[in-house]
Amino acid sequence: MKKIVLLSTLFAPHLLFAQLITSDFKSFVTSLVNAFLPTLLGIIALILFLYFVWRVAQFILHADSKETRSSASRVFLWGILALFVAASLVAIISFLLGEFGFGVPVIPKLPQ
């Protein structure tokens, strides 16, 4: 139950501004992509970063063991690679969303 409440608070801003002017399917998909994709990528990048920091802390605490150092060096390499891939994915997806017109939000205007 606590997980459901936590997830609902993460998406509360998206639900608060949920009323959009969607006249066709493309604008509906655009609003969904703009609402959830950046949040999802941010959560994944945060989890990767926290895991990397946790492994660095474990390495510092157990630095006297040779086995831990060799294991930690592999984890550091894969951690840096994973952070680089996550940052690259964010950049590539942001670029593609901007190029194909999905990055522009629908802003309702008052009739004149």
C-alpha cells in the first residue's frame, strides 16, 4: 500500500495538469510521452547513481581485502559505463523528441 501511495505522489503533478486539449491521437501520445518519459528516465538515472555511490562506499569500508578491490574495480567500470549509457539515452531521446515535434507541449489559448 505504501508503494502505491509513493508512486501516486510521484505522478501527482502529471495528474494535476491532466486536462489537455487533445484533438487527435498524435497529440494524446505526445502528451503521454512528454509526461512520463522524462520522469522515468530520471528515476532510472537516480537509481544507477545511488547504486554506484553505494558500491563506492562499500569499497571504502572494505578496502583492506584484495578480493573486494578486484570486485569493486569491475563494478566501478560497469557503473561508469551504465551512467554514461543512461546520460546518452537521455540526450538521444531528448534530441529525437525535439526533432520529430514531440517535445513541444500543447498550450491551450483563449479564443479572441
